[in-house]
Amino acid sequence: MTINWLFWLGGGLLGLAGLWLCYWAMFADRAKGRKRCPKCWYNMQAAENLRCPECGKTVKTKRKLQKTRRRWRWAFVSMFLWLGSFSLELTPTVRKDGWKSIFPTVVLIAAVGYSDNEWVFNTLTDRIAERNSSYQSSFMYVDEDALEDWQWRFLAKNCKRSLQKHRSEDRRKQVLWLLEQVPPYTETIAETLIKVIAEDNSRFSLEAMQTLWRLHDRDRLSSSDREATVLAILEIWGEKYTHHFHNEAAFYLVQFDPQSRIVFKTLRATAQTDDIRVRRGILTALSEFESGDPQATSFFQSLLSEEDIWSRMMALSYLTRDPKQYILCLPLLEKGLDDPNMGARSHSVQLLGSMGKAAAAMLPKLEILRKDENEFVRDEAQKAIDLIEKSITEGSIEADSP
Ligand SMILES: [Zn+2]
């Protein structure tokens, strides 16, 4: 902006004027040896006693007659000049980046701990991240250098304070998001998040698990953090009954500890429910349990004869991760290729692809599915064929090499 210098110059002059006015009002009229009445400033040079002949004020000592005259009203006026000066100086910044930009980042961080104000959070988010559409966007790029280490630590502290104080769900979500961005070398945050899991609000509890899971995904949770997270989820497992909660929490449990006996037992027990939504969700989560586990293997084997197609498919998902179970799974997957249910067909195709050359005998059938009526099945069939053929080629190279 070409007129910015006008604002700066004007603001500077106004500031100087304020400074001069303040000096003049407070210090310009010193006694300099004169004796004056401190109330009406009558010259008492000639007076014999301490009583002012003009206004009648009596002072206690002679020294009181030598006070500096201070013009408080003018000093007060000078503050307005300074205010004017500040606003002129800030105007170019506000014109360029909006009025929020004049708040120093450290002020915004401090405000996080004390305020539920939406723009405090949004403005701070804008300063540490490049936003795509909204703060939830996973495409947001967060710059660790946007804040100094001490600022990150300060932010973490204020986020923790905010979690204890504030109730607005939207704001609390933003706090979790901010906490998640705190670089691990500045402040530990897992403990705080784990405490949030125990909150009454089950949606928020899930939100905390999800944040922890993303940290885990980035290798930022220690094994003791993961253990504590699993325990915290198991602690509230029986209390929250919505199928949504159980399905999502089950997923996190297995992700955090895919070998845990207690997780397996708890989930297997919950899967006994008549609620098919819960049962399917739990089995989906459990299919990611550690491969080859004897108890999980026999559990899933027992599911292969279930009537519910989803349960059978999840059982095959788990079992095909263990080559020892291929012989058991192959004929069932072959049957799945003819299933009228498109989901069953595509799932069988995908699992066969994951088995590589062990599924070589299925290639002719997969060729047929390349002309399936469903586009998704056709694509998946092509992918599976590629995977199996690649595995066969690699196998023969291995066999050829000495
Ligand atoms: Zn007087």
C-alpha cells in the first residue's frame, strides 16, 4: 500500500505530540525556587506565613510551597494522542491482514487457556497451519517452525487448561487438534488425551481416541502410552452402549494393541450380542488382531459356518493373513467368487489377491470375473490377477537364483 507511509508518519507525529504534551503537563512548570500555593498557584514569595492570601489554603511546611505544578487533565489528553498514534501505526497491518493480525501469537495462545472464543482458535490455527477448507481437514499442513519451542510448550499448557475448563464441544475438538500438533520434543500430551477418554461425552471420548490413534500412526506414542490408552478404553467399555461407540472404540483397541489377550477376550464377549451392527463392527476390528494367534484363529474358524455373510468374510479376512490357513480358506473363497452378493464377490477377490501365488489355481475364475456385471468387482479382479501373477514371477526368480 503506497499510503501506508502516511499512516506511519501520522502515527509517529501524533505519538511525539502525545509525548511532548505529557512532558509539558507533568514536568514543565517546576517551582524553580518560587513559592506558590499548591492549590491555586498564587505567588507566595512575599507571604509571611503558610496561609495563602488568595484562596485561604494552609500548608504544613514550607517545602509544600515548592511543588511542581502538574496539569493532570492535559496528561489525560496525551493518552488519547497515544491511542490515536497506535491506531494509525496499526492501520496498515489491519488493512493488509485484518484486525485480528495485530494480536501477537503469544496473546492468542494465552487466550486459548481462558477463552471459548471461536476466532481466537481459528486465528491461531491459521497461524500454525495452512488451511484447506476447515480445521478438521486432514490435508492441512502444519508448520512446526510456525511457533518457537517455548510457544509450543505454552500452547500445550493452555490446551490442557482449556480441556479442564471449557465445555463447548466444537472448541474442545479444536483444542484436541491443537494438542495433536504440538511437536513431541516440546511437551508430552498423551497423558492428557488419555484422561479425556474417561469423559462422559462418548463422542468426545472417541475424539480423544482418534487423536491418540493418529499420534500412534505417526510413531509418537510410547508403549506405555499405548498400554494406558487400552486400559482407559477398557475401563469405560461396558458403560457406553451405542453401537457407534463400540464399533469405533473396538477398532482403536485392536490398533493400539493387536496382541492383547484382554482386548481379544473383551471384544469376543461383546461380539456375542444380538445387535448385528455391533457384532459386525467388532468382528471387523478383530480381523486385524495379530495373525496366527491360536485363540483368535480357532474363534474365526468357528465363524466360517455362520449364516451372516459379513461374519464369514471377516473370518476369512483374518485367516488369510496366515498362510497356514490357506488350505482351509481357498475353497470358501472360491465359493465366494460365485456369490450373488457383490460385496462378497469383491471381498473374495481381494483376499485371493492378497494370497499371491498360493491362489494361482483361482486365476481362470478371476479371469471370468474381469467381465463381472459390477465395475468394482471387475477392477478388483484385475488387481488380484496382477498381484498373483507378480507373486508367481517373483517366486520363479527366487527359485532360479542360487
Ligand atoms: Zn492559594
